[in-house]
Amino acid sequence: CLPVCADARSPSGIALPVTIVLSGLLFAGNCITVAMIESDYDRKQGTRSLPVQYPNLERWLPVALIAFAGFTAVPAAFSIIPGKTGVVLIVSTFLLAWLVYDGFRTRISGRELESQTRVALADGVLVIPVVLYLVAETIAG
């Protein structure tokens, strides 16, 4: 997030700390998503993980992520964090929510992706918006 946050200035000086907290929450959502994807391994090994302890996590995590995206829009809309940073965080959050929802939907239908593929996608949704932003900035010159 550093290239995107390089312009993280606000009159109150709280842009960078707010951006760090929002990014940390997004990364925590990513970690929970990966743990959820790998929960079958945890069950087989008898490991206690968050998704094993709370099996309904898969149902409410997309809703929580979408609520987080809405929460992230507030500081972006009021210029507490740079708008570009807000867009990157929101897009990443929506992509992560889609990945969780799609995993839940396909698990029900029996057409689930391999777990390594889903983990790679979970990590990719954090990187793709930043890369697209940087490409767009480079093209716009």
C-alpha cells in the first residue's frame, strides 16, 4: 500500500494511521479467509482454528467485509485518507468478499476450486487493485 499511501496527508495528520488501521483490518480479513479455505485441513488434523470453532463464519464473513468496505468509504469520502487509497482498499475488500461468497456458493454445488488456487486468489485480491492503480497512474502520466 505504500505507493498508494505516499500522498497520505490530511490537515489533521491522521491519514497514515487511519490507512494503516484500515489496511490491517483488510489483511486480517484476508487471513480469516485463508484460514476458512484451509479449514478442511484443520478439521482433519484436529487443529482448532477460527473457522473450525465458528462454522457459520463463511456465511457472515462476506457481509462483514462489505460492511467494512462501507466503513472504509467514510474516511475516503471526507478526505481523511486519500481517495485513491480508499478506492484500492474498497476494491480489495469487495474482491475478497466475492471470493468468500463464491467459495460458499460453489461448496454447496460441489464445484469448489482447489484450496491452493483459492489461497492464491485471496492473496491476489490484495495485490491486484494496487497494481491496477499503479498501471493507471503510469499510463495517465
